[in-house]
Amino acid sequence: MKSVLAVLLLVGAAYAQVPEPCESPNVWEGRVFEVIPSRRFERIGRMSYDKLGERFRIIEELTGNNFTERYDELFLHREKVFYRLNLATRQCTKEPLDEPFQPIEVVPGARFESEIYIGTSSLPSASVRVDLYGGERTVEGPYQATFTSIDCIPVTSAHVSQRVGFVHWNFYDVTLGISNPNVFIPPSECAGL
């Protein structure tokens, strides 16, 4: 009987050590690298993100099958509109945005999968500890992401989209807050569209 109780206590103690999903910052800026292999598409750029306003902006360089282009893209999910300014031609397009906003966060119901170190844990200040979560997004399907163990800063996000297949994001140089309060206003070239 005592051995059964001891095993139950050990299992309970081990289960209690599984981290609770963290809450990522609502507004931040940083750099982003996105890959969509099925489209032979890569995007690298500077991102401004506002979870509460359901909007983000990426000033980016896109590369794909024999092309490189630079854009300023503004996604306003509440307004259901998307602006794309070609930085070479200064031509702006405005399109409907039908995709639901996908917050960059530990999705509700995600399961903790692992704690890992980026870099090495054997030297002081030579690594970042991150938590890996996995689960299902209600809209997009399978999901896996890493966030820093301290402050829940996004590091990677990967999911399978019904529309384009596998999508992978890396986030780096993240700073909390928005440095330019006008970043979510469409560029002047888009006025009147």
C-alpha cells in the first residue's frame, strides 16, 4: 500500500512540474523569417505585431522561384483588409482579408512537449531556454511553437495550413511594445483605395 502511495506521489510531483502554457506579449516588434516550401517562398523582414488590435505589418523581402521583391504589407484583420505596397514601384494594392487572425501565442489547449536550450547550457550566458508546445489550431490544424521560458517571447511557429501546406516562422530581435504609433496606418501611397 505504501509503495502504491509513493508511486502516486511521485507521478503527481512529476505532473506538477509540467509548465503551464505562458502568455505571450500582446504587442511587439522584431524580425521574422518565414518559409512556405510548397510555394518555394521565403520572406524575411521587420514585423510589428498587435494581438489586441488583430493586426500586423511586415516590411519584407520575398524570394521565390527566380524572383526577389520588396514589399510593405499591412494586415488589418478587424477591418478585413490587406494593403501591399511594392517598395520598388511604389504601387499599392488593397485587397479583402478573409483569413481569420492567428495570434502568435501558445494556442489554447496546447500541450507542453519539451524544454530545450538554444545554444549550450554548459556555458553561462551561452543559451536561451525555450519551451516547446504542440497542438491543433481550430482553423489551420497541427501546430508547434517555441517560446522563451522567461517572458514567453515567440521564437518559432510552425503549422500546416489547408491553403498552402507547411508554414514555418522564426522570430528574432524581438522588443516589447511598438516604437512608431503610426505603424498600423496604411502608407500614403494607399490613400483613396
